[in-house]
Amino acid sequence: MSKLAFFLCACLSVSSTICADENNPPQINDTIRLDEVIVTGTLPKVNPRNVPMSISVVGERQIQNRLEPSLLPLLTEEVPGLFITQRGVMGYGVAAGGAGGMSIRGIGGTPTSGVLVLIDGHPQYMGLMGHPLADSYQSLMAERVEVVRGPASVLYGSNAMGGVINIITKEQKRNGARHSARVMYGNYNTLSAEASGGWKKERLRVNGNIGYNRSGGHRENMDFEQINGYGKIGYDFTRNWSGLIDLNLSNTRSSNPGTTAAPIIDNDADITRGMASFALENEYEKTSGALIFFYNSGTHRINDGYSEGQQPKPFRFNSDDQMLGFSAYQSYAFFEGNRTTAGFDFQRYGGKAWNKFPDESNNVQLADVHLNDVAGYINVQQSLLENRLTLNAGIRLDNHEKNGPEWIPQFGLSFAPAASTVVKAVISKGFRNPTIREMYMFPPQNPDLLPERLMNYEVSLMQSLLQNRLNLGLNLFYIKGDNMIQQAEPGIGKWENSGKVENKGFEISADYQATRDLRLSANYSLLDMTYKILAAPEHKLYMGGSYTKERWNLSTGIQYIGNLYKAVRPEPVRESFVLWNARINYRALGWLDLFLKGENLLGQEYEINAGYPMPKTTLFGGAQLHF
């Protein structure tokens, strides 16, 4: 039996046996919840039926049920068109051999610089390298995640060329206190422990959490260890004005064993990342907005290691990077059905990098660069025909210190011929400025690089049936771009704006609450690439669900990845595989849950990063406490 045939049979088997928790209705994505409220696509809160872009929402219940320290494996399953690379049982690592590359509809890059990660709306990426760090995004901080599938550059500028992942952090909403803790242990000496709590009294609310993760890895020299913490304080000054302060700090130590064909010794990284922000928000009947100040920084200490038979390198790579800035926007309803948003963004990013020798007088400086980016934008949303038709138009002028001005337009509409049906269309431009790494650090750097640009054309349908128990989403897209940064041949010449992208395809999502106890969900995405893209699968299919009976809860899901490109030059190399994961939870006491979970239960042998085989079946068990 072929892998695909076995996968479809398994899905049918799962579909016939799983049920949902009636006491905890599942959180689902906006393509199947027409009454959801989102913020990422427009900045002010809005109903997704009025937004022309495709936006998926992964809710708190889904995050909790996944029992995964990192957010990213869940997003790979639940969001069509989104793919995130992995290399082991825990941890993504950095630099050569690192994983955590994020792409949406094939756009993102390796490392990721074309998908923008946000925490509560402010950008997260390394000032020098220009990409996010996958190990920084832990489940314990997240209340929900909103993912814009397609360019969002009109609101978020560079790096949002492929889309946006916005992690919305937890916030205590009711007076009183709520606390929880979880510990999990499994194969390869893998341990995860976390504790979180929230407290609210009248106008003041506080949230905090701390987590510890470690694993010996399924290969020698693949150790991973991390400690992270997050804190958030909110205060309502009046009914209309509120303030938020948050702080996130993590330290990650990871080892890269190299590929199986070319092992590396002592390739170790010690990464510390910090983030702080302050937001002042206002919300009135006709207007709402915010002023946000943010600061991200990191210190990276990396030993590049050596191969067998070679001598260790006499230096260590060091870097200190920063990104700071502020965003201000205000939305106003000038007349009935209107919502006009104007905003201003400023970012300053960069840092220092050097090769550190024992005798520091011999240190070699690799970069000492900071760049500024200033932008202004306006977005107009107008509803007509008794709110059945909504027109959306936006324009952004982004001025980069090195590359100058860039105009980014977006036009879209949504039409609701019935309460259960929404049809959308959007034309949007995406762009990405070259990073400091690409322009100034490491061969093949090129200071004359120009921005990457693409255009996205999309039509989508959102449909509810059976009294909203069955909800469907369909998206058709076409992406064409040029000026993509690449080398003419691998390992030869400078970076240059010679690459092209032409992707087309479709995405389908479905959610079915068959009975009070039975809920099924599925999504599928097809990506047809004229110019093949590394770490992008042509087919991605996921089906899953959950069952609750008295004290027991069972959730499971099966994912098929077809024609994933592990290499594209000089010759394409593709991989296909099926993954089956399952979790079972038992409420032993009112405050104590015991759980067991299994990953890759089919024991598949597969790779995502070429030369890095993924672990076969892994088992984990643990307990959750609720106060």
C-alpha cells in the first residue's frame, strides 16, 4: 500500500472514532468562524469577514491540548500553506544545521527573513541576521496565534513579504488568580517543565510564566537546553485608556552534530534573547489606536566546531544585536461603515559581530552596522450594501536608510451574499529589504543588493453549513516576484538580485462539529512552484480531532507532507512522509491531569533538513496541575 493510500485510510479510521470536549469548545481558525474577532490583518479589532486577506487563528485550547513546549509544530499542522522545518526531538538550533525555517506558500527563505514574527504586534527578528529565532516562541506565553497567509507589507513593511505570525500573549481577564504547571519526560532524556500564573484585581492584571526544556537529542552531540520566562502587567487607566508592559527573556544552549555524511564536533551555540515593550492603547466608539515602544536584543556565542581529522578553530563567533523602535496608529470611523487607519513606524536595527580569539587583540570584526527604517501608511475600509460588501485599500511608504523609498499598495474586497457565505479577493504587494548579513557579513556579501519584491493575487471563499456546524474555507492564489536574493551558482559569486518566484496553488480547510461530542478538522494545501524553493512542500495535508468521555480525553492527528524540497540546486531532491501523533489525558483529580503522548507513531524514516534524519517513534508522559 502506498504512503498516501495508507494515510487516507488512517484518516478515515481516526475520523470514525474521535470526539470533542463539550465543556471546552474548540478554538478554530477564522476561515471557519465568521464571527471571530482578529487584530493582525488591520490593527484595530475587526470581523474576519471584512478583511480581504486569508487569516488563520489558533486558539488557547488547541495550544494547551497539543502538549508541546514550542508553538511551531502546532502551527505547521493547523495552518494551511505554512511549513516550518525541524531537525530533532526538541530545539531548532541556529546557523548551519539550524532548523525553524518558516515559509508561507513557499515564501520565507532559509533562514527565514520573508515571514515576520510578532509578539503582541511588535516585530521579532535578529538585528544583524534579519530572521526570527524559532526557539524563542514557547506555548506557555501564548493565548492565541493569528497567521496572515500572504503579504502583509502594507501594515508591517519589510519581512512581511510572505505573511505574518502574530503571537498574542496571555492576559488575565477575570478578577482573582489562576495558576497552572506542567512537567513532561520522554525519550532521549527529554524534559519539559513550565509554570504560569495570572492575577487580576479591578484595573490591574498580571501574568507570568517560566519554563525549562532540555533534551539529549536522538543523535550524539545534539544536546539542547533552554530556560525562558515571560511577564506582563496591564492597567486600565480609564474605561477608554489602558497600558501594558511586558518582558521576555530566554537562554538557549544547543549543539549541532552536522549531517550524517559530514559530522561536526563541538559545534555549540549559547544564545540569550531579551524583549521588552510598552503599549498605551485607547478604544472609543468611533476611534481606537495604540502607541507601542519595543526593544529586542541578543547575545550569540557560537563555536563553529570542526570535522574529524581537522583542528579546532582558534576563534569563536560572537555577536550582540539590537532592534528598537516604536509604532503608532489610530483608526477612526468618519461616517457609517467607514474605518480609516493611519500609522507611523520607526525601527533601528543592527549590532556588532566579531571572531573572538584567546588573545583579544587579534579579534576580527565582521560587522558594526545599524540602519534606520521609517514608514507611514493609511488603510481605508468601507462597508456598503448594508455591510454585505466591504472595500479595502491601503498604501504604505517605507523609507530605508540604505535602499531608499518603497511604495506598497494593497486592494481588496469581501462580499457576503448570505450570512453564512463570504467571498474575498485581494491584490497585495510584498517586499523585503536585504539584511545586514546579506549586505555586509560573510562571503558572499554584497552591499549593493536591492529589495526583493512580489505581487500576490488571491480569491477565497468562507462557507458555513448545517447551522454553522460544518465550516469550510477555500483559497486560490498566484504569486509572482523578482529581485530574489541568491547566488548564481551555489557557493560561487556574490549574493545578487537574480532570483525569481512564481507560485500558484490553493488551500482548503474544514471544521465539522458532527455532534455535541464529535469534532473533526482538516486542511490541505497545494503549492505549484515554477522555480523550486528549498524547504517548501508541494502537498501538505492534516486531519485530526479529539474525544472526551467523562475523565478521559483523546486527541490525534495525521499529517502528510508530499514532495518537500530538501535541495533545489544543482538537482532537486524531494522527500515525502506521513506522521501520526496522538495524545491521551486523564483527569485524576479536579486539579490534576495525567497525560501520555506519542510522536511519529508510524516510525517513519524521513528528513526535513538534508542530512539530518528525524527521530522515529517517541513517547512522553507527564502531569498538569491547575489551581
